[in-house]
Amino acid sequence: MSHAADFLGRGFAFPFSVTPEGRLARSADVRRIDESIWIVLGTRLGERLMRPDFGCAIHGLLFEQNTPGTRARAVDAVRRALVAHEPRIDVQDIRCDVDPTQPSLLLVRIDYRVRGTNTSNNLVYPFYINESS
């Protein structure tokens, strides 16, 4: 196994699933990083009993209106969470787009570089705000 593979990690896939052979699905390499990003962003601050600082403050925006200020705060929350909790990447860019047909849906687009391999990757994290209206 190469040093890059050691750095990127291996483990159970997220979300947990079972293979056709009846085993727990596993993931490795860049897929593992993508799954880790989803875990960090999907976890509310204070949700983990022994790690109250783990997670992302984006969940505090749940009932906010879709404004440029809210989108800027979402970008800031995501950047802070990834810098604090995902050491295998360098965040290159984060932007928050809105689908005009779904004004409650923020599309948080994350561009990052994997430190161990120097490859660039990206993902989109969907986050709904103002669901009470």
C-alpha cells in the first residue's frame, strides 16, 4: 500500500450499506474523503457527545431567509468545518448557489485539493433553509 493510500484511508462506506455478497461495503481513497466531508457537514455542532466541537455550524441557518448574507454565512460555516475537521484536504473554493425553482435549497459547491495526491476534486452539498414557510 502506498503512502498516499495510507493518508487517504480505508473504512466502512458512508452511508452504511451491504454488498451483494452480504458484507459491509467499504470505501477508500478519494471516495473516503468525500464521505468524510458529508459526515462533517451533516453533523450539527454539539451533536456528538464526546466531541461537541465536531460538525458544521450551517445547521444554525435552517430557518433563515435566502439572502446573500445567509449564503455568505453558509460558505463561512462550511469552510471553518472543513479546515478544522478534514486535514487531508486544502479547501480551494466554496460557493453557495441557488436554484431559482427551489429557493429554499442552497447548493454548497466545494472545490478542494487532496494533500496526499495533489489532485483536485469537488462536490455539492445540498442544504435546505427556511423549510417552515
